[in-house]
Amino acid sequence: MARPRQPEQGPWHKSKRSNGSQNCVEVSEGTHVFVRDTQNRERGHVEFSREAWTQALRAMK
């Protein structure tokens, strides 16, 4: 049985606005956008389509 194709992903990074506090997330942008808690990386990530992530960022501004 063929394995499902994994999305192409970039490296994980924190926001440039992160001030070094422990309350931040990391993002990996590629064919999808993955978001994870910096303090709990082992718990996995949340996956967004690029369109949904763009809409979320616009809504937060």
C-alpha cells in the first residue's frame, strides 16, 4: 500500500514579534501551514490550508 504524500514544509520559526517569552507558537509554512506550541512540541501541531491561515492572520490584526 502506498504511503500518503506528506506536504512540502519549510523550517519551523517563531514570530519576529516574539519577545523571548515562553508564550509563543512556531509556524512551518509550505503547501500547508503547521502551528505548534513552543513548549509542547511533542504534542504535535495544528494544520491549516494556506488560505485559512491567511484569513486567520487578517482577522487577528
